Amino acid sequence: MKNKKAAKKIASKPNTQTYLDIAEIRDEVVVLKDGTLRAVLITSSINFSLKSEDEQNGTISAYVGFLNSLDFPVQICVQSRRLQIKPYLEKLIAQEKKQTNELLRVQTADYRSFIEELVDIGKIMTKKYYVIVSYDPLSNKKKSFWARFKEVIKPALTLRLKDDRFKQRKEDLDLRVRQVSSGLEGIGLQVAQLDTQSLIELYYNTYNPDISFAEQLGDVDKLQLEEM
């Protein structure tokens, strides 16, 4: 009886997903519980201070033109994280074991120790730049107000049971993604849209910064998820 009560008590505890705004991640799209969609773009950066005055003015003008061309909201995020050197060190260890030349093996080991000490002492950080493109069904003026309002009130029925409606929303989102990508590339940035695996890794690392640094997320296709 005690075991059954304990099991019921554990089962009654809310799942972590209950506190997240994310309903699901599929087809390179983040679906929120309110029925809206998000696509995430990762971009390169520009060393603005190294440019000449004319180049700086040109970059600013291009950026202003890009913002003025948008008729929908975008979010720009900068994420700073401690450098994850573990995969690189694992490669060095593998090379060290394969090395037949004793001198090269010792040099590889010394180099690996130097990198470990440098990263540990220096606390080297990396920065990544993201642009989040959103799509809200209420912003789709082609549909009647009540049709759009119903999609937001009952997102589960709309998104989980009607894939054709999700595909239509994704097509509208993809149009915005292409517009944003084109505008950013016009400024001189390199742009790539995060796929499903990358999106899951991004949110895993964001919500679990300490755990993710010590334990990387594996292939999502091989993960076993619990039903809510």
C-alpha cells in the first residue's frame, strides 16, 4: 500500500514540461502552447570597430533598411556560454592513443594539458547570436477574426490533430524566415536556420546550463521520452 501511495504521489507531481511554454518541436519549428510558431536563425557577427567610417555607415543603413522592411516582430538574442572544450579534448585523446611516434605522442599530451589549463584558468566564453522569427495565427488577416481566435483558444486540437493546418502555418512562417534571412545576408551576415535537433539542444542548454556543460544531449531520435 505504501508503495502504491508513493507511486501516486510521484505521478501527481507536475511534469517539467508543464512549466514550459513549448508544446512541441517538429519540422524545424517550435510550437508554443498558445498556438504560435517560432523559427530560430543563428547568425555570424560583424567586427564593427574594425570597419572604416564609410563601411560602418553602410552597415547601419543596411540594418535600418532591414528593420523597416519587416511588418512582423522578430527577437534578437545573444547567448554567452562557457566554452565547451570536451569534444575537442576527446579528439586529442584519441589522436594521442593512435600516435606511434613517442615524441609526437608526448607533444600531443602536453598540448592537451595546456588547452585544459588555459580554458580552466581563463574561463573562456563563447557568444552565439540568434534571431527568432514568430508567426501568430491572429496576425493572419486573410482569416476571419473568430476563425483565428478559435485557433488560439484550442491550439491542441488545431496543431496536434490537424497536420494540414500546421503545414499552412509553417508555410507562412517560412516566408518570414526567407525574408529575414535575405535581409540579414544583405548586411553581410551568414545565416542558417536551426533544425529540430539543434533546436532541442538549444533549449536543453538554455534551461539546463550547468547540466548541459557536464552532460551533452545525445541524438534526439534515440531518446526515450515520457508521455505527459
